[in-house]
Amino acid sequence: MKMNWKTLAVLGLAAVVAVALTTGAGARIGGVLKGAAIVAIVSQFGGQIDSGINSALGGKGAAVNGATKVVPIFSAGRGAYLGAAQVAGPKENVDMVKGVAQFELKLAGFRTEVMVPVNSIDVTKLHRVQDVGVSAVIDVRM
């Protein structure tokens, strides 16, 4: 049986994935795939998620004043995507938000999660977007 290069490439890729998934590398690949899925979900459905949150909050008398937007949450320490968040504030500021950086701190024996709306998802170039806060956290389970 003669194999062409495409068939050989597919078999080789399948072998690499199989080995990776049965080793410690599998966890890293799974994390990368989850991060890509979170970004894709937020890119594709962020507007609908945002509208749904706004409708639900408005119906409970807790409507957000100002503009809102759904963006990915990522760990500022590891650069891993963790979920999504709705941010709220003045429209011109909300438009600048690209993600929410999450930092974990231990303060006086308490574990503290700090979420900061930022203008970049590049962990080396984070700048807080002023006058914007996190109004909802969307837990993305996969």
C-alpha cells in the first residue's frame, strides 16, 4: 500500500497528539485548547452573552448604568485563559478593554482574587483601563 504525504502527515499528527495526551504535555495542550475555545466563544457570542446578562440584571432591578462588554479573563501570572467577564463603565473606556487580568494575592492569610480590566491581552503590556469595573463573571466549564 502506497501512502501519500498527506496521509503520512495526518498519521504523524495523530501519533503526536496521542503521545501528548498520555503525558504531562496533555494537560498543557488541554489548557491551550480551552484558552482558544474561551476566546472563540467570547469573540462569537460575547454580544449575546452581554445582552443576556443586561436583560437578567434589568429584570431584577440591578441594571448596569453605562456601557458593557464581555471579554476573556486571563491569569496575569500564567497567561492562561480562565473564563469571561462583563465589564461596565463609560463607553469610550469600555471600548478600550481587551480582557480582564486576574491576580491571586494572599493578604493577611486570605486568598484574594483581584480582577483588573486591561487594554491588552499581552501579559507584558498590561495597562489598567480606568473607570471600568467587572460587573459579572462568566464561568466557562469545559
